[in-house]
Amino acid sequence: MKNRILRSPADLDPADIHELYTNFNAPIAGLDCGKMCAPHNPTGKPFCCDICAAVPAAHTSEWKALEPVTDLWHPWRGDECAEDPATAEDRSRLEASVPDGMILLACLGPQACQRPYRLLSCRQFPFFPYVTSDYRFLGLSYDWEFENSCWVISNLGQVSEAYREEFVATYDKLFALFQDEFDNYAARSEEMREVFAEQRRRIPLLHRNGGFHLVSPGSERLQRVDPSRMPQFNPYK
């Protein structure tokens, strides 16, 4: 990345992308969490790998790096979920939600996964970098829309330290380069605080320095807790 002006992740070259992938490759847990959630999905697939449950977004630089070296990915068409193909309205809505410099992709499915070529969005799922209202990247929280599908969200104590460390190091690097990337996650974190305040819930956090915390969405006060006290959700209670 030396001697180049980088305005956004879209400006990363294939070598940059593969370096990010190499350094963010730790398994999320010591077991295959996909085997824990797949029995609860009517398709029999892990929710995170099921195009019917989630359509992954990638930086356009990722697509440029991956397209020449693997057949795993293709631009999302909307017909990949045979059970419930996207309508024209669905496609327009999803495509409009994708930030500039990103693209919706679809893969060949979990049975054909090529782990070295997973997207950053695959590697981070179900987590995102949690940013406080005074703009500190505090650690990992999760996409709350998946509370009733993702096994990991109900078993945060199973997340490996290696995964946590690689997640933090990856986003420290991206945030140091790209202010817009940081701002996007600050906005996502603010949205989470608003949702959890309305629901009178505290936000689970895997702190960047270790440990498990609950964050009050109003005051943002942290309470360190044993991982066994982190919330669990059906069907994983």
C-alpha cells in the first residue's frame, strides 16, 4: 500500500486484498458453528452461507481480486434462492442499500466453499466493529437481525481470542486508511444504540482488549460480565 493514494477500500489492489484475507483467517470458534445452526434452517445450510437468508456485499476491489482466481463468486442476480427468488422490487431495494464502492455477490454455496477466498463480510459475520458516540472503536458487536438464526450470537463465549485479535487488527488497519469506513460503522453502532434503547436492552460487546461487556445504550456505561451472562436467543437457549 506504499506510495499510493487510497481514497476508499475500492482502491485496494489484489495484493492488498489477499494480505487482508491472510491476516484475517482465524476460525470464529473452536468448532464448526455452521453445524450448530444449519439444523434450524429449513434449507439445511448455515444461515451465514445461505443466499436465502443473507446476500453478502463486497468491496469492488475484492471482486476484482477474486474474479480472476476463483469461480466461487458471481454478481448477485436475485434468482439464486430457488425457494424464494427476489422480485424486481427486492433487487432494487437491496442494490440501493449498497454503499458506493461495494457490490452484491453470491457464492456457489457452503458445499463448495473455498475458505481462502471468503469475503471480508463472510469473515466478520455476524460481527461488526462497534464504535462509541465519541468515536472509539471499542470491539465487536453483532448484527442483531440474526439473533434468532446465528448460533454464535447466543454463544459469544465460544468466540476464539485469535479471531477477536485478527478482527480488531484488520479494522484498525482499514480505519487508519479510510475515514468513510470508520464513519459507516459509527453510524451502524448509533443505530444499534437507538434500537436497543427502544427495546430496553443492553448491547453485548466483545471488548478489543479482551473480556465480555454489556453496554448501556443511553449512558454507554460498560459492565464486564462472565460470558455465561451474555443473552441467548431461541432456538439456542
